[in-house]
Amino acid sequence: MLENMPWTRACVKEVLRYRPPVIMVPYLVKKDFHISESNYTAKKGSMIIPSTWLSLHDPEAYPSPDVYDPERWISGTAEEQGKNWLVFGTGPHYCLGQTYAVLNLMCFLHMLASELEWSHTVTARSEEIRVFATIFPMDDLLLSFSRRGAEAAVGAGTA
Ligand code: HEM
């Protein structure tokens, strides 16, 4: 079923690109490591902290990177940008949960969208980002839900 939901997948992949939950991954250098095509060598014992944010907002890979645009995963070239898709890291320690995470978010989004009406109170700080391990909207996200077709709110408040 989930493989037949390209738009739900596109929405999940786009929100992970647009607002990645992990914006940097720290690595400890185990031995001197020369960065190819540069004259820089990372010394043993130093910390390297690559930013996933910059790759995921690279305009060469994702045109208009600061626009939330699921369409780029349908008719655009986003699926071809494997080197930039660092939401789940890369290399031998890439995230073991990445397939599960995307499928789980698809299920979650599908259920919330089909069962509930969403109401988002947008404030001047909604698009500002607070970094605290992961990222949050600065206004904490003023979102309320009501069951479709019912008067009673099932989860009003912040979420
Ligand atoms: C949206 C949700 C998630 C995001 C954005 C995420 C992101 C990441 C990132 C960036 C890394 C570091 C990769 C690297 O060092 O290059 C990582 C590692 C890891 N993740 Fe996730 N992750 C998510 C969900 C999950 C889930 C649901 C599981 C387990 C069910 C999981 C299990 C792991 C494990 C075991 C590692 C360490 C792999 C290793 O060191 O070899 N992750 N994740």
C-alpha cells in the first residue's frame, strides 16, 4: 500500500529535507585524514562536524531550497541527488532506521490527514528555528486538531 502513495512519500521526504531533524553529525578523527581536493588534513583526535543542513539546502541539488515543495520528488530531480541526501547520514554508520522512519512517518501522516482536520495558528516566529539537539519552531507550533465531520475537538492545544 505505501508504495502506491507517492505524494505522501514526497511530503515526508520534502519535510525531512526542508527541516531535517538532525542538522549535524559529529565524528572523531581516528587518524590524520587528508580531505581530497583541498590542502587540509584533519588531525587525529579532532572533531569534524559536517552539516547536513547545507547539503539539504544546496540550490544546485534542490532549486529554491528554502521552499517546501513535495513536487520536486515527483516531477523534479530530487530523487537523483543521492550525494546531498544526508538526512540519515552516509557511509558505514548511516542510519539503520531510515527505511522504517520514512514508512512510519508516511503511516502517521496518512492517518492524521485522513482522520483529522488540522488548524495551524501561524505567528511571526513560526518559521524561525530553535536548535535544541533537534530543531523546533520558535513558537513551539500552535496546532490543534478536530475529528473530521465532528464538532468536538479531540486534541486542541499545542503539539
Ligand atoms: C527521522 C528519523 C531519523 C533520522 C533523521 C535519523 C538520522 C540519523 C543520522 C543522521 C545518523 C548518523 C549517521 C552517520 O553517522 O552518518 C543516524 C544513526 C543511526 N540511527 Fe537514525 N535517524 C532516524 C530514525 C531512526 C530510527 C527510527 C532508528 C531505529 C529504529 C534509528 C537507528 C539508528 C542507528 C542504530 C544509528 C547508528 C548507526 C551506526 O552508527 O552504525 N534511527 N540516524
